[in-house]
Amino acid sequence: MERELKYIRSSWKYILIVAGVFIFSLIIGLLLSLKNLGLSENYLEVLKNSFGWIKTLSPIEIVLLIFLNNAVKSLFSIVLGAGLGIIPIIFIGGNGIIIGLIVNEVSKEQGIIFVLAALLPHGIIEIPMVLISAGLGFRLGYSMYVSMKGEKRDMRYELTESLHVFIKIIMPLLFVAAVIETFVTPLVVSMVLP
């Protein structure tokens, strides 16, 4: 575990850049939804129609679905980061805009306390894990970029360390977040509903 934590610490610049992109895109999503009032409403409707079937699944199936969705996206964010770090930035930026759109629309309907109750219980684990994944992918992309420019970089080391972090830290914590999202978040949300 010490090895993986050391690699995360050495990647702080990349994770910080990705976190900045996330916050910036979140603000863009909020501004877009304020400027175009129908946009976030329409997007929320599309989400409800697209993912309504999830309610028919058992809690264990929901945990596995959430976990696999987040784990696969996080893994792709790391591995596809080798393409000069573009995919992790697009992934994080897109997610930030979507969350911004949804947060604004839901807070108008249910209030900001409801939004916090729906996001915080699992989000305090899930969002950092997704940001770390994207940060590691961005680091991999940057390493690829500088090695193409002639600077010596051990790409095998970068990928291996990133995958170690993914398997030993990110995956287990994403599973914990999925369990919290399925079992704890609905309870917290029900407590703040009028």
C-alpha cells in the first residue's frame, strides 16, 4: 500500500490539474443550465428515461452496476491517458459539465440540501477516486508526450504503477462508494425530503 500511496503523492500536480478541469467544467455546466433553462431540464428527462430500468434491479445488482460502471471508466481514464492525456481531460470535463447541469436543475426542484444529501455520502469517496484515475492517466499522457520529444521516460513503470494504484486503492474504494450509494445515500436523501 505504501508503494501506491507514494505514487499518488508523486502525481499530485497531475491530479490537481484534473481537479481544476473538473471544477471549471462544473461551473460551465451550472452557467449553461442558468443561461439555457431548458437544457438541464431536457438532460434530466433523458437521464430518467435512459436509466429508469435500474429501479427494477436488486440492491446487489445495483451495487455491481454502479461499481463496474465507475471502475471501467476509471480504468479507461488511466490506460487511454497514454494518448497524450487527452481522454482523461475530456472524461473529467464532460462529467463536470453534466454534474453542473444536473445539480442546478435538481436544486431548483428539490433544494440544495437535497443535492448535497444525494451526492455527499458516496461522492466524498467516488469523486476523489475518479479524479485520481484521471490524474494518473494525465501523468501517463504527459510522460508519453515528453518521451516523444526525446526525454527518457519509463512508460512501463508509469503504467504499472498506475495499474497498481487502480487495483489496490481505486477499485476497492469505488466498491465501497457503490455500496454507500445503494444503501446509505437513499436513507440520507429520505431524511431530508419534506
